[in-house]
Amino acid sequence: MDFSRQERLALLLISLVTALGLGFIAGKNFYPPKVSDNAEKTLLVIQVDGAVNSPGIYQVTPGTRIFEALELAGGTREDAQTESLNLALPVYDGQRISIPSSLFLSSPEGKTTVSQVQPALQLINVNTASQKELESLPGIGEVIAQRIIEYREQNGSFSRPEDLLKVKGIGEKKLEAIKTLITF
């Protein structure tokens, strides 16, 4: 076959474009994709304070448990009261984990003594609590306690504090008041 100069040029261009395309596809498959900034967006931000050695704000990955968050905060102090806390619960974004402690006062002789040990904070499990237990929470009366029980019976367990906003009568302010007093 005898091609004209224009036809040979056209064939050369088509061959170059095809070769470049195949090279691009092969190169894309050869090199792994870059890690995007989405990895940073999946981190949860939590606050750990109270009777811990290094209170502060920490970034953790989803699935982190409360006991792991306490390890990040340098562990608990000697006066920490963790008996009533479920340390195996996963943390959630924006959570504040406040570890209660015993109350120490100085005696007149200047010695530190235990004058009163505060009972460990008794968290109310909103998935199993009775109506009376729910009513012990600030701002939760008989009607809202009954609504919480009805909601969990009809829709299943609550898994995070924000789920309580689905219960009629619980708004942002009421949730903020009880958030550190409840568990799931």
C-alpha cells in the first residue's frame, strides 16, 4: 500500500495518541493512588479530663474504646473512680470523657487525707434504665422518661447521645445537660 504524506502523518498521530493512552493507563495501574486528606477527616476528636495524668483533646480513629482513650491520656491517676464506667464502649466524635476522682482535703497539720470519698459517678444506661432511673437525670420528668422507654421499645437501642434527639421533648440543651451522665 502506498500512503500519501498526509495519510502517513495521520497514522503517526493516531499511533502516538494510542501509545500515550496505553502508557497512561499502564502507569496509573502501576503506581498506587496517593493517600488523600480523607484519612484525616475520619479521625474523631475527643476530650479526656478528670482523674487522668494528661488531660486534653485527642484525635482517635473510629472504633477506639474508652480504655484506649484513657491510655492516650497517660492513664488514670491513683484517685480515679472508674468502677461504674464501661471502659469497653467505643468513643464518638465530640465526646467528653470525664473520669471522676476521690475528694482529698488537707488536714490542719498540712497532711493530705481522705475526708470524703465521692461515690463513683453512676451513669444511667438509657437502653436499660427504668422510668425512675431516667427521671433522676436533670430535666427528664415522668413524661419524657416514658417517651424514652417507648422510643427504645419501638426503634431499638440508642447507640450515641445524639440518638436521644429523636425523642420528642429532648432538644440540644437537655441533651447537653445529660450527655455526661448517660451510657449505652
